[in-house]
Amino acid sequence: MQELKSVYNKEELLNNAVQLLKNLIEIPSFSKDEFNTSVEIENFFSKHQIPTKRFKNNIWAVNKNFDVFKPSVLLNTHHDTVKPNKAYTLDPFVPVEKDGKLYGLGSNDAGASLVSMAQVFLYFYEKEDLKYNLVIALTAEEEISGFDGIEALFPQLPNIELAIVGEPTQMNLAIAEKGLLVIDGEMKGTPSHAAHPNDDNSIVKCMQDLQHILDFKFPKVSEYLGDVKITLSGIHAGVQHNVVPESCNFTLDVRVTDEYSNREAFEMIQSQMKSTLTARSFRLNSSKIEMDHPFVKAGLEIGRTTYGSPTSSDQAIIPCTSVKMGPGDSRRSHTADEFIYINEIEEGIDIYIQILEKVL
């Protein structure tokens, strides 16, 4: 890491981050049950004489020299976790530091981003004459796309011009992210005894309808995210072998690119299918930041790369320009014996600071 021009030196920042992450790992924080980790986060900032605000289980703060007439840059990530994978061999709530790794539930997704962002906020907290305010929001319910996380908090935040969303990206810039559209469908038919002819079999009709949509290609292809991806993720019909069921039900998982809104994608899919479709939500839309944005240009200047992310995050419900970036590797998320490399946290702090020093 570079020598940091701050009241905190690089060793202090890294030690702060690792200790905070260990403390968070020890506290179960499943989605909707994050109160205890929110208190731990409050205590961390209090220890460093930084006042925080709370909304439900969301903790946020602004820089010391906050100016209401300036726009703000937001550091945001989440402190909730999924439940531990059943294949765990370690205790998911006991932080284990070994061979340069820190093991524990949520260490990679997204604890490393959280503790790195917390140190970056400390580093910039007292700086004067910034072009932007710096705001940090460590929020709840990301893993379930809940309504009481960043979406509920955002209207209370000051004027946010850019949000940096902390998720494991190996500190490269995810400049676009696919949206998520979940569709439940039903194909109706004529129920009958299986021994008799039936040209209106709901299952057969549904199979034909599904094969058509799975072969369908959306006309517009995203420069960053490629094609809209439709996956059949569930199907159910029938209760016994000798009865042709009245209906066949299914679920489609649709990963929507920045070329379409979720509603546009839904309407196009419905136009191609004979089944009756219902979208569970239109909330989780795709997002994109332009390549000429100052944050992206600053990242490229220090050697980071850009890519389009197929996975969704709270970025989908943040109503302003945003970029996804954080330490760790998304392939480790939700796996057994989840871990983060200590040097990934160190790199995360350093790279965030390098880029923000060019932007703020």
C-alpha cells in the first residue's frame, strides 16, 4: 500500500479493518436480523469520534466538513449475510486467520467491502476543501432485496451524485450490472383421464411454450452485459400418474441488461408466450455508469479494469449513478468456509483511497 496522508497510517487502517471484520463475523446477521451487527458498526464509529445516524438496521454518517451545497459520493455496502452453506467444515461464526486468509461467514460477501469502506471513511473524514461530501451507509437486507435496507434509507440521505457499492469484484469496476426479473407462469389445459386422448394437455403445451421462449433472442445486445438471459428455474404440474392436470406452472429467472427496463423485458416475453405470466417485481433493474465518468477514468488510470456483472446487488435499487467495486471474489460468496485474503482488504483500502483522491 502507499503511505497514506492521514491521521491514520496504513497499518492502523488495516488492523482496524481486520479486527472489525472479526467482530462482525462473530455476530449472526441474517437478513432482517441485523440489529446486533448494526450496534457493532455504531460502536466502531463511536470509538473514532464519528457521529452516526440510524434508520432501522441501517447505519450512516457524513464527513466532518459536510457542506449542504455540495453533492455527495456514497460508500455503501451491506452487513447482512445468507445462512451458512451446509457444507461448512469450520464454525461460520468463529473468525479463523490462517495462511493469509480470514475465514468466516460474510467475510467475502460483503464484510471485506464494509470494513475497507469504513477505513476509507476514516481516512477522508476530517479532510477539508473536498469537491464532494463523503457519505457512508452500511445497510441491511441486501441478500433478500428487502424493502428496509438502502431503498428505505436513500430518501433520508443528502444529494447523492455517485454511489460506490461494495461487493466482491477483485477491486475492478463493475460498470454495468444485470437486473433481475422473476416471472411466474401458468399454462392452462383440459384435465382428463390419462387413458383417453387429450389434445389440450397443459404440460405438453407448456413445454412447447417454454422451449420457444428459451430459444428466443432479445433484439438488442448490451455492449457491457451481452444478451438478456432467461433461465427456467422451476416447473410443477400433476399430482398422480393417471390424471392430466388442468394447469402447468413454472418460474423464469430473467437477467435483464441495460438495453431494457424490467417492464419492457416482461412485455416482450409475454408477447412471445401463450402462458399467463406474472412478474413478482419490477424493482431490480439493470444499471450502468458511463466509461467517461470521472470515477471510472480514475480507476483506469491506476490500472483497474472494467466489466459487466451478471449478478445483482443493491445497485439495482439505488436511484442514482452507481458503480460496483470491492475486495474479494464473487465466486467465494455463499460458499462453504467462506474467506477473504488479508491482503485483499489491504488492497481494497488502498485502491478506494487512490481513486477517491482523484475524484473528491
